[in-house]
Amino acid sequence: MGIDIPDASIVVIWSLPSSLLQLWQEAGRAGRDGRSSISLCYAYPRSIALPCESCRKSSKRRCECAGREYLKALVTHLNAKGFIY
């Protein structure tokens, strides 16, 4: 993401990051000043189906990396629970 703004209260992440760690880091940029904040991740179907960055660099069309599979499972779970609209 590449920003260092200490008082960011809203972070919008467009498309699913390549790993859970990257999602955690990007979402964690909101609220560093201790105030209420929100992070939104738009994990649209196309972004979920895309291979991660390292697989794209290797010219793989399908990603089976453990971190990416975990993120896909997380999105499926949240969707089933009604957290994703």
C-alpha cells in the first residue's frame, strides 16, 4: 500500500490481497492513532479467482498457495455467515 499516515480512519482495499499477512498489514493501517476506524476489503469474485502475485510472476494461471487458499476459504465462510454483500 505504501502509505504512512498516522491518523487514517478509513482504509479501502480493492481486491483480495495475495496473503492473509498482506491483508492484515493493509487493514491495520487504519486506527494507528487509537481512534475508531474501519477497513473494508472488496474481494470481488474475479479477484478471488486470480492467482497470487508470486504465481503471476511465475506465469501460473492457477494459484494453489496455502495462504491464498486460506483467504478463499475465509471469504467463503464470511459470505455464508452473511458478512459479505
